[in-house]
Amino acid sequence: MKRRRVLFIRLSQFRLFIRKFLIAILFVSALALMMLSKADSLVLEKTTTAVTMVFNPVIRIIQMPAQFVYGVYEKIKDIGLVYSENKKLKKENIELMLIKNQLRTLKMENRLLARMLNYTPPPEATFVTAKIVAEEGDGFSHSLIAYIGDADQVKEGQVVLGAESVVGRVETVAGKYARILLFTDINSKIPVLVERNRERGILSGDNTTVPKLQYTALDADIVPGDMLVTSGVAGIFPAGLPVGIVSRIGEDEIEVETITDIPRLEYIRIVDYGIYDDVVKLMQEEED
């Protein structure tokens, strides 16, 4: 009996020891897991920070081409919008200048035709914008070469306008180019009149930048600052187009300052007023 009792006591003590040992192991394991979890989060944070610091420059370098391409695309897009708006504004400006010239013509004609009936207005003007590509000037001529492209409507004799006034007429057309005879050319003679009082004269070029007003009346009332406009005589230029301003009156000549800065011309308008062809046809019929 004693042996069994001793054995039972020893087994009970052993079980108690095992139980305490397992509880201690569980406590240590839980503590270790808690510390490990905390340590893992710190390691993870440190690792994430380190990776971010290392790869941030790389990512920025990789993004640079994409950002550059996007920036170029935005610039091209903006340039396209500006070009489109500029083209639209140029077209509107040309149309406004044509309207301005037509209003000037109508105002002048209204004074002369107010009491006349059955007046037939001239046809509406059409125009082509052309770029100046060359200039020819010597002692015998003063002209420009303009690129007209495939503009089939450009013909000899049509009026050429600058930004604000007449600069000449189409002399010849060859393929995609047209030669412009400037009104400063020695061969150019344009019937004009003083807008203020309707005094008539002929604006003659002399291959300089200062054409002369000739064939005016001896008692003509002309003073510096007078605006000269086309008179419509001779059937080439319609009436009322601005040409120049009287700059100086000498003893033997009247100098005229051009309104358009011809040496700096880059673009011109070739305008068809529907006059020249009809006049040529009428003259041919009279000759026949």
C-alpha cells in the first residue's frame, strides 16, 4: 500500500510539474509571438521606407520620358489651338478689310449716285491670300513674286492688296506663282482722286518707295495729309480703294507716301472684283 501511495503522490507531482511547465511555455510563446509581431511591423516599416528611398529616384527617372512626351503633346496641342485661332483671326481681319474698303466705296458712290435710279452694283469681291517669296527691283521694274498654289481663280489684272491698301495688280500668272506689278513700278499708272474733295490725278511709280501724283489741275486743292483712293477710271481698280497719303508738295511734283509698308510685305490678298475681265472683253469687242 505504501508503495502505491508513494507512486501516486509522485505521479501527481509530475502532472502538476508538467502542467506548470506547459503554462510557462504557453506564456513564453505568447510573449515571444507578441514581441515578434511588433518586431515584424518595425522591420516591415523600415524595409518599406528603405525600398521607397531606393526606388523613388528610379521611378522618377522612368516617369521622365512619359512626362516629357505628355508635356510635348500639351505644347503641340496648344500650338495647334493658337495656329487655328490665328488663322481664323487672319481670315476675319481680311474679311473686315474688304468690308471696310467696300463701305468706303459705297459711301463715295452714294454721294454721286444718290439721285440716280436703276443703279447696278458691282459683283461681290472674292480673294486669295498669297505669300511673297521673292522681290524684283532694278532701274526698269519693281515687282514681287507670290506663291498662289493651286488657286486657279488668280488671273492677270486682278487687284493686289496689302494689310490696309492697294499695292499693285497681277501682271502675269505662271503655274503656282504670280508676278505682282507694284504701284511704285515705273510702268504703273493708277487713276486716283483726293478723297476729301474728289480732285483727280494719276499716281505714277518711279521705282522708288515714293510714287508721284501727276496730271492734276493747276488750281487743284491738294494739301499734305490728303488721302488718295482709286477713282475707278480705266476699269482695273474699283473706286474707293485707299492707295496713299500726300506727304509733300513741291514745285514740280507731289510726293505720296504709301500706306502699306511694301518692303516688309509677307502676305498679300489677290482680289477679283469682276471688273478687269469685263473691261478687256468690252475693249476686244470694240476692236472687232
